[in-house]
Amino acid sequence: MTHETKGDWLVSWDPENEATWDKKLAWNTLAVTTFTLTLCFVAWFLPSAIVPKLNALGFAFTKEQLYWLAAMPGLSGGLLRLVWMVLPPKIGTRKMVTLTTVLLILPVLGWGFEVTNPDVPYWRLMGLAFLSGIGGGAFSGFMPSTSYFFPRRLQGTVLGIQAGIGNFGVSLVQLLTPWLIGFSMFGFLGSQHMAIPGKAPIVVWYQNSALVYLPFIVAGAIWAYVALKSVPIKANIKQQFDIFRNQDTWWMTLLYIMTFGTFSGLSAQFGLLLTNLYGAGNSAIVEGSGQTAKLLVEGYAIPDAAAYVFLGPLIGAGARVLFAPLTDKMGGAIWTLVSGLGLIGSIWYTIGGLTPDTTSAATLTAGFNQFLWGMLAIFLFSGIGNASTFKQMPMIFQPRQAGGVIGWTAAIAAFGPFLFGIGLTTFGAVPFYWIGVAYAVMCVGITWWRYARPGAPMKS
């Protein structure tokens, strides 16, 4: 089936009409935008795989500086999502996806070069952390524009697939980094010595962790330019802002903060949390650093953050994909309720593992296990909620408004890494997690009253 076009734009498009809906174009659009969105998440969370290892590579930053460095992509991602959310009706899917993918070259190339130089000033790394937020900002443009191509009955599945596979970019960068740095792929930039507490330094090529993605980014930009079209849903910025007169915009924003805010916030901070609680960052466990490091708790095996941090985002993204079809069958609200209740329980459980007992190796190991399993449960339930809230929004709002609300809620929730970094630094882990319990309780109440109960005003 071919459609008349005017430049990038389709002349007409009605996905609710089965007789004229071009399924092939719709699914091809999903394939292109999902591939490029995955690369966006790689760029956004690249600092989360690099920052925890900076001091081991010869940099000399404080814990607070490292938390801020890990938090900055969340701040910029949230701010840039406020820009990207208005782009689909303004410039269309083709231009937006192509130009965004090209922009990813800036932070990825920058990190690849700067990670090799321990003398680089802190402000330059903060600048790269800010540019990494381009990958986060893209989400608020990619998701709404893709939703325009599909009928409402498939919105939960389609948006779950795109966001879920896109979120795999977080795990991809965290899973591949320990392997990529082990051989000289981009050896012309030199090698680094990474000091591991209690062990001799090892030779690594940390530039690989970023530069390996450049060919895929270039290929993604070319694919987007060649394959994509734009749906004729147009609105100026003033017209798009009519979503703020609808109370459900604000309720859904609160719910999406609970789900994606938690997912993105913990994805960015998981490695630092683990290191500072149960690894070399805890001075009650390890004294000194590098070859002079001394293990203070006899028999305790220090966990390597790189071996665990990819698991959380992987579980969260997988839950988003697997539960998306269930939201189409059962409705989104009931699964948002499950997500909220699960988060209350899993956050509560994890709090017990946030205060390491350093009296023995056994108590430390038990605390670490509680922390790890609790964190993975949090990721699971946040992933379920990510799928369910994105089913709810197309059911509550008309297509253009649904796209705007998806972009807006995603923009606010993208501040998760920044808010989690600030919260952990300001309040400490235990009080901050109790705030998380209270917030989830509030969201469960909102979901039940507004969307899930019998006779709810907006069953979704």
C-alpha cells in the first residue's frame, strides 16, 4: 500500500480504519524508531557505566561529585524532554528521529576521548553528562510520534515494545562495558590502569565503552532518513499546551514519576549505591585504594558493581515488554495498581539492606543479598508500571493529546536520575527510600480512586 506524501508528511492517515491502515509502514516505523531509541538510551546512560569507575582510572573526585556527575544526565534529559515533546507535530517523525540520532555523536564521542585523560577538568565531564541527556530527551518525541501510527487497541503493546526495547539500551551499555574495555579496539587513544581494591591494577581501554556505538549511530541516522515518514498531526505549541487544562494530565504525571522516575533514577545510581554501601566506597569495609587497599572485614568478598548493575534495568525493560500485551487485554489501571503495591513492598524490603552490618563477612553478605534482591524487585514493578501507564494515556486522551501527555509525563519522570542523585546525597539512602514508600502509597490511592475502582471516573 502506498500513500500520497507531501515532502516528509503523509497527506492522510487514519490507523483506526482497518481498510486503509498501512500496517507495513506502521511496523517499519516502530522498528526504526525502536532501534534508534535504544541508541538514545545507550548515550543517556553511558555515564552510569563510566562514572563509578572514574576514580579507579586515576581521577580524583569526591562521592558528592560522582553522584552529581551520575545525576546530571537526568537533569538534562528531563529539561530536553520538554523540548522534544513539542517536536512531533512541528517537524514530524522523519526529521526528528534523524537529527536526534545524529546529535548522539556529541556525547558518545566526547566520553570516548575524555575518559582516557584523568587530568580533564570536572566541568568538562559535567558538560558531557549534560549532553548525554540528549538521549533522554528523545524519548518524549519518539514515543508520541510512534503512537500516531497505530490504532488504540494496539497502543499498549506497541508502546511497551518500543519503550521496553529502548530501555534495554541501559542494560546494554552496563552489560557490555566490562567486556568491551578488556581489549584494544581503539588502542590509538592509549590504555589505562584500573585499580581494584586489594588487587593489582589491570590494563583497560575504557574508550571502547563509548566509541563502539558510533557506527550504529551513523547507521541509525541513515536508516531513519531513508525509511521514515511523518503523520499529518500538526499543532503549534500553544495548541499542544491544552493538555494542561485536563486534570488527568497531572494525575498521570504523578503515576509515571512513580514508575519511570524510579526506573531511570535507580538505573543511574545503582552502581554507585552498591559501591558505596557494600564495595570499595564504604570506608568501614575497605581502607585505602589501589594496591594499598586493605580489606577490614576478613573473609568478605567485595562485589563488583559491573557484575550486577545491568540486571536491574534488564528486568525493568523486560517487564515493560512482557506485560504490555496484558495491559491491552486487561486494561492499564489494574496493572498500575499492581505496580504501586509491588513498589511499596519491595522498597520497604530493600530498606533493611541499606545499612550494612560490618561486624562479620556473613552479616555483610546477608545485607548485600537483601539489598540486591530488593532492588531487582523494585525494577520489576517499576517496569510493569511503565507498561501500564503508557496503555492508560491513549485510552484517556484523544490521539494528539495522548501524544502530548506521553511526552510531558516522560519529561518530568526523566528527572529521576537527577532527583535520586540529589535525594541520596541530601537525605541519605534510608530516609530517601522511606519517601519512596510514602509516594507509592499516594499513587496507589490515586490509581484506585480515579482509574481502577468500580465506577471510577476514568476507567482505563
